[in-house]
Amino acid sequence: MPERITVKPIAGFCGAEIDGVDLSQPLDDETFEAVQQAFLDHLVIFFRDQNLTPDQQIAFGRRFGELRISDQYQPLDAHPEILEIGKEPDATDIVGNLWHCDESFLERPALGSILYIIECPEFGGDTMFANQYAAYNALSPGMQDMLSSMRAVYSDGTLQQRNKGRSMKVHPDAANRPSYDAVHPVVRIHAQTGRKSLFVHRPYTVRFDGMTADESRPLLEFLYAHASRPEFTCRFRWEKGSVAFWDNRCAQHYALNDYSGVRRYGHRITVIGDVPH
């Protein structure tokens, strides 16, 4: 690792702040490898005091893979890879205010999401993250064995209902397309680390494959609660110019809606991942 770069964990199970990296500049191979290793080791990494144009953020994201162009929300003008993540002062709800992984309803769910905050309140609006390797490892051997052969159905069918009270601009075609639905393993193996993690979460996991929603609900509710146990989590306090990059394959996140009357605004890009196995 280059001497100028420091990686400082912020909690026991996930999360680290990286200093000494300017994301507005192209990353040389040594710096990229250091950032990627920190990402794999800590599941979510944070950068402070960044000043990024949309093109610079996109260039950083493309070092990790292909970027998704959303047909759920309206993207930033002239930059279809970027979603505007915001809450206006008069909004009552926000995107992401429950434990979840991004875009698990796709055949190839998100590898990672990169959020750059441009405007935020002085306090409130933190984001929490939860380690799903740890969630899987903390299950009993019997539960691990049972879940290892199970698959679940993931869907974005509640999108329109959940967008009420939010500032996010829904894509004009979103209401006219069928919902995205996919079937994935309940326990997935990370393509880069080879580690097993729990992969069920609200609002996208709707039932186990081969079961009804009613039959699935008791076990899903247990797993939802288990996955977000406090000891598995970290909490990040945003500042203007902060960047977070989280691994949707093995971490859940929760955006706190504990502020009102002020504006919070940022740009998010999503790196497309692999088919879960």
C-alpha cells in the first residue's frame, strides 16, 4: 500500500475511512489495488473532503465494473449513470430508510454503490451498514445448513407505493413496465472473497422460492432482525464532500430519516455485479 494512504476502521465488523486518496484524479494501479482491498476487507469504505464532478465520479466507479443506468428513477441530466439522491425540506420520506441491499431484484444485483454527498444537514441523516458475513456466521450450524439449500424471490413490485412522500424523481417509464423479479440463493458466496453471507432483506425479498409469502414470513422476519443486530453494524456521519462505497453482496445499509426542514443531496452510481451463487 502506498505510504500516503491510511485505512482506519470505524467499527468492529465493518466500515473504514480511507485518507490520502483524491478520487477526482485517475487512480494508478497501486492505489486502485489498495482501495479495492480495503473495500473487500471492510465491506464499506469512506472518503472525506472530496470534490467530484459527475464525470470524475463515473470514472472512479468504472474502475470496478460496468455501471447501471436506472429505469426506476430519473437520472441526472446528461449523466444517465448518476441518480440524484435527495430529500427536500418539505419531504417526509427518503429512499433507503430500511435495512436492504440495492437492486437485489435484478438477475445481476448491484456489486456496489458509490454515494457522494454534496449537501447535508449539520446533524442527522447518517447511514448505517451491517456485515452479512457476520450475520451468516452467527447462525447455528443447523440454520446455516437449512438456508444453504434455499432460494428466495426478490421483487421491486412495491416501488410506486414506497415513493410517496419522497423527493426522488421517478423515471417516467417506471409505471409502465412490469416489476423486476429474480430468484437468488439465500446464502450467497462472494465472487471475490469466497466467503458466505446472508442475502435476505426488506423490501425486496418477498418469499422463499416454492413457498407462499405467508409461509415464508416467520423465518424471513427472524432473518431480517438477525441481519441487523447492532454488533454487526457501523454508522457513518456525513459531511459535505464525503463519499461512501459499499459492497451490496455482503452488506446491508439503512439511511436514517431523522431530520426535517433541511436539504440533503448527493449523487449515486451503481456498479453492476455478478449472478449470485
